[in-house]
Amino acid sequence: MRLDKWLWHARFFKTRSLAARYVEKSRCRIDGRPVDKPHATVAPGMVLTFALGPNVRVVRVVGLGERRGPATEARTLYEEIESR
């Protein structure tokens, strides 16, 4: 699944276009590798690192959503590893 779409499904961003712009302009990492393309592929087991506001989020992708559902459903798509 595309990184921007997954970030949107997991409710880190309100719109997919915001997620795409964030990936292009910010420093996101997939398994420690810097990424600047919204179409980068994510799969279960991968670790994403990105800054949201003053916090750095480190999450493991647990699942790929088929839709952008409620927050309780979105929370099942990832597991929080670390938050600074």
C-alpha cells in the first residue's frame, strides 16, 4: 500500500493530500531509510518514523486498511513502538 494512503487510513492526517505533502517535504523513514515519495510501499512489519508536531512517532505497521474507518479501527493498523 502507498505510504500516504496508509498514513491517511491510520488517521495521522485528515486528508490523503496532506499526507502526501507531508511525506514529500518532511523526513519520513521506512525501516530507517529516508523516504520522500508518497508512493513508497508499506507492508505489515515495517517500522515508520516521522515527526508530528513536537513528537517523533515510531510505529510498526500491523495491517493495511481497506478504508478510512473510525479511530478505533485505525488504531488496529499500527503498534506504537516509541513516542518522543
